[in-house]
Amino acid sequence: MPSSKAQLQQDNARLTAQCETLETELASLQQRYQALSCSEARYRQAVENSPISISFLSADGQHVEANAAFERMMGFTVEDSQRVGFNLFTDPALEANGTRPYILRALAGETVIEPPINFYDASQLYGKEAVKQYTPGQGHYFPIWNEDGEVQEIVEMAPEVTDLLQAQAEAQAERDHAAQERANLLSTVAQVANLLLRSQDYTTVFPDVVRLLGEAVGSDRCAITQELPASVGHPHRVRLLTEWHRESVASVLTGSPEFGQGVEINIPPSFHQPLLQGDAINLIISEVAEPDWRAFFEAHDNVSMLIVPVMLADGCWGHIGFDNCQDASLFDEVEIAILQVAAESIAAAIERQQKDEALRASEKRYRTLFELSSEGIYRFQLEPPLSLALSPQDRLTLGYQVNQIVEVNQAFAEQYGFDAPEDLVGTKIGDFYDHEHSQVNDGVNVALMRDLRVSKIETVETDRLGHRHWFLSSVVCDVRDDAIVGGWGVQTDVTELKQAQQSLLEAEQTRAQELERFNAELQQALELLQTRDRILNATAESVTSLLTDSEFERAIDQALEILGTSVECDRVEIFQHFADDREQSLGVLRLQFEWYSAHATPQQAHPTLTEITQDGLEALWLRLRAGECLTGAIESYPEPFRSGQIELGVQSTHSVPIFVEGHYWGIVAIDHCREQRQLTPVELSVFKTAATCIGSAIERDRTEKAILQAEQERARELERFNAELQQALELLQARDRILEATADAANALLSTDNLNDAVDTALHIIGESLDTDRVNIIEVEPFDQNSNLSQVSWQILNEWNSASTVSQRLHPIHQQGDHTGIEEWLTLFSSGQSASFLLEELPEPFRSGQAEIGVKAYHAVPIFLEGTYWGNLGIDDCREAKHRDPAELAVLKTVAACIGSAIERERLRLAELRTQQAILQTEQARTQELQSLNIELQVRLNDIQNRDFIAETAATVSNVLLREESLQSAINRALQILGKALNLDRVAVIEIDSSWPELASRTWQVLYEWDASNIPSQMADVELAQGTFAGIETLYEKMSQGQVLSYLLEELPEPFHRGQAALGVKALHEVPIFVAGQFWGAIGFDNCHESKRLSQTELSMLKITADCIGSAIQRERLRLAELRTQQALLRAQRDRVAELAKTNLALKNSLDRLAATPDLDAFLGYVLTEIAQQFDGKTASLHLFNP
């Protein structure tokens, strides 16, 4: 018994503890209930006390609840709405103001914002007296879902938009006012254009123009100024032509009267250049940078102004100025454009008046010319006009009938004998034609009808008195619309000229007869002149032959033939005088050259007659020696000369002396054999000229022969001298060849950037020019007076060798060495001396080494760098042992010096290059450092610029997700914010079911969605709102690994591509959502208007947003799990309370039974029965064990 009682007490204590636990849990539940009640009261007060109208509508379209702000704005209560049977589906006022479609979208699950509305007519439901006033609002509609995901109610939040609508109304009023002002301004400009168009003188309407424009734009002063270009004695000036100003504003001319005449103003280029180019200047005076120019405006009380240039075809004519003297304000672009139209109207009026004045001046000039012209000018008309389709003859026939003279000048009237031009008006062309010359006149008019113009055509007509006149006329037809309507004509009376021509013709006929007689006389003189010309031509030809033909005898023969033919003689001869050595006679004349005609025999055929002695001719010969010519019949000459000449058939002969170098040389003899004839003075002068030329030719021939002899002698001397020079020339050629090669080598060293290439080229040039076999550059180890000269090393650096010569530079042994045996060479080369040795002259062991590489003669020229011996230029002859001339080696010193300079220059270049490279490396490092710093700063700047945008958007989304109690409304609101912030067309939250083992079988479904205007909803399409990952398994793998996907439409695989194309997607971006570290789904962002990839900033924001949405989903999961746990605990607690109550009752009954019946067995039996009832058991038993 004691043990059982203790056991019962323990059970009782345990049950008591459990009751206390239950009480504690009940207290906690009560606290949470109170918290929920407080939260509900808080939100309820927020709704009820909100200044924004909030109402709730059921899914069937009735008002459920509303706050006081709703009642104030709408003018009725929810009860009133329920009483009159309001229903959003049937209310006509909602249809009238366009609200119903937005409410229906909210019932479909969207969050919708309607534009501000100005009316809601509730009088149809409540009566006109029941609704006193309605305040305009802007509806915000969003759904409330039940646990089954269906829209249970919608919430309408409608803030008042009275101020907004009032502001819009005021803005519209301002726009209307501005439009009216512009319309007024356009009307004024039209009025100005009309004034200028109707006025003959634009300056007379300028006062009205400036007044109209000034009043139209509301300026204080309006003026038109003209720019006067610089001219002789006058600089560039500006003149004020006219001005209008308000009564309270002073005129510019009041303070500056000189503006009326034009003043010189130094306009700044910043102002003047735009005006000259046609651009208006719109400025605030206080902002003018030039102090003098600003002071100029301020002196006339300007605070702001507009200057509009007036542009003519040749540039800026002037300006229209609009001055504001009270309020500093700028003109807008529309006003400026309209005022520029006014300026164009002024410019058009100016140009029109200038053209009119020019036309009037031109008309006046031509009218004066018309009236004062001495030529007859007339104008005629054809009525009706003559069609150009008619033939010229038909036009002429009709033209004579329908033509009429309508205008003539005084000269034209006087030509026909009339006093006044009016006397001829109304007459016809042809009325005054001379009928005797009708054919001529008709021909003129046919040409006119055919060509439509004639020029300087002669007509024959009669005047009023019947006198005949000849007129020289030019006529042009006036053609319009393919018909001749009239024309102009100009005619000159040439009657006097015609009569003068007739008189002249008669005089000319008389003169022609006299000329015929005179011509007969002249013919004879002409024949003489022709003979003279022929002789002169012959003289010229003979002289030319003598002067140009290098063959003396041929030139003499040709000259004789020309002379004989020209004077028509029979024989021309040249006799040379040979003096008597014994001086016993005058000598003899021997025949040297002869020409004879076909009518004569050659004198050379008579040997006895080829020599003429002085017998009987002494007096004649003396006359010849004195320079006198002889001429006469053969009978006048003495014997025996006469008989010899008669034997030759000579009838008359003539002799002309020839002088050479001033001395008598011989004669030219001319024989006539067919007739006895005397030479005329002209013919004789020809032969004198010929004799002079022959003397000159003989003198030239003598000179040429002397020169030829001297030249032959000189040639023999030159042959001897050339033989001597040839040897020297060969030496000079060799030296020139070396010098040329030296120059080429120096040029290669100076022009080639790469030193080795330059040196190799120079060695090649030297080797070929010297016809040697190997040329190399030898560098010698630096040494001083303390050095062991035999150990000073040398090395081949560069080398050229002929094709048959081995390379020393590539030789394994002899490409370097020391100066053993040739130590004195270092001293020799250091002093600048060259060396030349045959092989056998070289000392050992150097000679053996040179012999192994085929050297037969060795030559070396020292190379110096900065005055210090550096090495040698080596030349090896391997085919034959050549002795090099010291002059060659001296020239090679120049090559060595060039090589030394090139090496020195290369050293300096390399040193400078190393310095530049060090500087460049430093600068590059600095540049890279600056670039890195610049990139870092740019990145930081971009981060700073994008941080606010990212933070604000992410904060807004996070705030919405945290503050909204409903996950659905929170996510929908967040999607809307993201879509508008990123200018997207569709944003959706997609849940992915990853429970399927195969990737292709895993499914996705759109849970939440926001769409831009005119973008189709994906959720509304049953087929496209869900799907599997078949074909896009890679997309699942990438998103499950946390990658953000961004694809253009053409990059998507099928069949996913087809579905996205049906939705109008052009670019797709997917950001994975992880919930509690597990891949849950994704946010999809669609661009439907352009193929656009998102920036890194936008992707960063999307990742943050995805994390926020994942956190919201996780939070919602935790909330729902916590709610389910709380509900389960509550049910369990209730069950446990019931069990405890039942157990307490059983314990109480058991204790009461134990107290009433002390029999332990009966008590235990009762307890077992209670226990069986408590646990719904059929039986209960108690087992006792004896230890």
C-alpha cells in the first residue's frame, strides 16, 4: 500500500507538472492571440484612419468594407452601396469613366493602377440629391487570395488627385495661353507681311511693322537697324532706320541721336559673326562677357534682348532688335522662329523693292534708248497669234493679214516721212513695201517666219511721199505657248549708202578701165622684177651652197650651175690667177671649175684654151686686179683671146674679179653662146656677190685645209700623248673605282640602320671594287704600354669573301689569334700606318696561319674609334699576289674611318637606346600604373553612380517583401518595381520541381507575373505557363549551380525557343532563386521590344532581388510551418487537456474509492478497470514479481 500510494503521488505530481506546462503553453497562445489582436487592431486603425480612400470589394462585385476616407471622397457609405444594390459588374458609372477594366484585371490577379479620373456619377444609384460632391481620385487595385489561391476580394486604394488635376488643368491653361500668344504672334507676322507686300516703299511701313512686332512679343522697344558696309572714306556703320517704344521707355535716339545717321560700332565677333551667318542672338545683358558691349546695352536700359538678322541673298542687310527694359527674360525657340519669319518677310520686301527699282531704272534706260536711238525701232503684234505648227509660207500669208504695228520710236516715224510715232501705230508691216522689190521683201519675211529672227536683212520700201528707201533690218519674234504673238524690229535707213554705192560702182567701172591700161604697163615691170627675183633667189641659193656644203669643189660646181641657170647664160667658169715667179709678165689664168648649158661645148675639152695669157689683155687684166668688172661682145676683145672664144662659140663674155683675203685671186667668166647680150646691173651684181662668196669659200677652204693639216699633226702628237696617259688613266680608273666603292661603302654605312648589315654591305662593295678575295673587320683587344703585346688578341667580326675563297670568320682556328711574332704591328697600326705584305714577307707563326686559309698577299688598314686604335680593315688576295699601290691603301683609310665612325655611332646609338629603353620602361610602368589607377577610379566611379540605383531598387523590393504580409501581393509588387526600373516587358517568378530524377522530366511553373502594357500574359496561357526541361537540361544545370542566364531569342534551343517566340520574347534573362540553400526556382525577365543584354549592374540588382524573393519565400515557408506547428501544438494541447481531465477524473474516482473501500484488492481491481477505460483497452492486468 505505501508503495502504491507513493506511486500514485508521483503520477499525480507528474500530471500536475504537465498541467502547469499546458497552462504555460495556453498563456503563450493567449499572448500570441493578443499580439495578433493588437496587430489586427493596428492595421485596422491604419485602414480606418488612412487619409487615402480604401475599400474592399468581394469577388461577386459588391462593397464589403471601406474606411472613412472612402465615404468622404465618394459621398456615400458601404451600407448605402449595399442598400442600393451596387455591383461593379453592372454599375454604368464605372463603365462610363473607364474604371471597370482595371477592377476586372485586379479580379484576375493583377495589381493595377488606373490613371486619374475626374468623375464618378453615382446619381443613377443614389439619386441626385443623395450625392452632394465627388472628389477625383486615382484607383490602385490589388487582389487578396484565399488559402486555395483564388481571388477572394480586391482592395481599392484611391488617393485624391485634386491637386494633380488642378496642376494639369493649370498646365493645360498655360499651354493654351502660350498657343494663343503664338497664334497672335503669327497673326501679327502675317499682318506685317501683308503690309510689306502691299507697300510700294517698304520704309513707309517700317513704323507700323516695329510697333506691331513689339506689341505682339510684349517687348519694351523694337527697332530696325541697317548695316552700312565700309566704303571709300567711310568705315563700317550701323544706322537705326525706325523705332517703336513704350511711353515709359526712352528712345535709343534720345541718348544716341547719331544712330539715325549711322555710327561706327566695334561689334564683338562673338555677336557679329552669328548675325552675319543668319543666326539670332538671344541674351541676358548681365551675362554679356564683353564689359564695353554690356555697358553699351545698359546705357539704353536694356536688361535682355533678342536680335534677329535680316538676311538678303548677298548677306546680312540689318537686324530687328527687341529690347526688354524691365524683366530680364529670354525668348523661346518658337517665338524666335516666328520672328525670323517676320525678318524673312522684311528681307523679301527689301529685295523686291530693290528689284523693282532696278527694273524701273532699266526700263527708263531702255525707254530713253528707244526714244533717242537714231535707228528705227518698232514693235508689232499678231492677232490672232500664228501657230508654229503652220508652215513658214502659211505664217507669212496670214502674218501679212493679222499683223499690226503697235509701238514705234521717233526715228522710225521719220524714216517714213511722218512727224509723230502715233501716225504709224495701227499700220501693217508691208503697207510701205516697194512692189517692184516684193520678191526680196517676201524672202526676208519667209526667213523671219522660218527662223523666228533675222539679222541685217535688206528690204526696199517707200515713204509717205513715195520715195524709195533701202532699210537694213533685224527682227525677232515673240513666241509664247508655241505661237508667234508679235515681235520687235530695228532698222537703219541705208538709202544714202545705197545711192553712194551706185555712184561708187560707176566710178569703179571707169577706174577698172584705167587700171587695165595701167596693168599692161605694170606687167612689163613685173616681168623685170620676176627676173630680178629669180636672180636674187639664185644668188641666195648659190651663197647657201657655198656656205653650207663642206665639200668645196661640189659646192663650187653647184653654185656655178645655179648662177648660169638663173641668168640664162651658156657657160660659167672660174679661172685662177697664177703669178709669174720671174715677174716678167702678169701671169696666167687657168681654168679651175666650169658649168655649161646644153647649147655650149665645155672649154675643158679644148686644152689649149684652158689657160689664158696676158697677150693683148694687159690693160683689161689691170682693170680686173683693180676690182673692175669686164663685159661686152666678143668682137670688142683683142686677139688672140677673141679667136679662142669664137672657137668656143662665145658671142659675148663677162668677167668678175675674185679676191681672197684682199688679194686678187682670179675671175668668174660668164659666156653667152646663143646670142650677143649684155648683163643687166642686177645680173652683174649677182655675179659680184657670187664672186665675193666664192672668194670667201676659197678662203674657207684654205683655212680648213690648214686646220686639217694642223689637226693631223696634233693627232699624231695626241696618239703619243694618249699612250702615255693610258697608263696613268688605268691607275686613275683603279683609284676612281676604289673611291667610288669608298663612297658607296660610306653611303651604306650611313644609310643602313643595322650596323652588321651596313658593314657587310661595305665589305662586299670594297671586295668587288678591289677585285680581291677576302675583306674583313678585325677587332683588336685594347692594350697599353704595360701590356704584353704578344698576348694581345684579335678576332674577326665581319667578313666578305669571294665564291672561291674559304671564310676566315667561320674557320675553327684562324678566326681569332694573338700578336705573337707581329708585336711591332700594334705600334705600326697605332700610329695610323697601313701595311701591305706578300705571303713570304709575313713573319711566323702568322704566315703559316694565313697560308692555311689561302692568302697570297695581306693588306691591313687601321681603324680608330674616338682617336684610339680599335682594329683593322683586312684585305686578302688569294688568287694572285697583288702589290697594292699606296694610293689605294690611302683611299681605304677613308673606308676604315667610315667603319670606325659607324661603329662609334652604333655604340652611341645603343647607349642612347638603352637610355631611351630605360626611360620608356619607366614611362610604360608609370602609364600602366596610371591606367590601372584610371580603371580602378572608373570602376569606383561607376560603382558609386550605380550604387544608389541598385540600393534604392533593392531596398524598395526588400521593403515591399518585408512589409507585405501577403507573399503573393509582395512578390507581385516587387516584380512590378523591377520591371519598371529595368524597363522590361515581363517579369515572372517560376517554381521548379526538382523531385524528378531525370532532368528532362523536371517541371517548371509560373507562379507570379507582371507584364508591361500591351504585353501578353504568360500565366494566362495554359500551355506556356508551365513545362519541362526537355531540350533545355543545360539551362537547369547552370541555374542549379547559381549561374545567371542571359540569352537572345535566336540562342534558345527548341522547343523552348518556339514557346518564347509565341510570347514575343526577344531576350530572356533567368536568375536562380535559392531557398534555405536549395535550388527552388528562378525569376524570368523578358525583353519583347528589343534584343538587349543586361549590364553587370542590372544583373547584380537581379541577384539581390532573387535573394530577397528567396528570403521572402523562405520566410513564408517558416511562417506557414510555424503556423502549422502552432496549430498542431494547439490541437495536441487540447487533446492532452482532455486526457488530463479524464485522467484527473479517474484518479479522483480511484482515490475516492480507495478512501471509501480500504480493501486493496478491490481498489486495484477498480484501478485496472479505470485504466482499461482510459486507454480504451479490453482488459488491464497488474503483475507482481517477487524479487
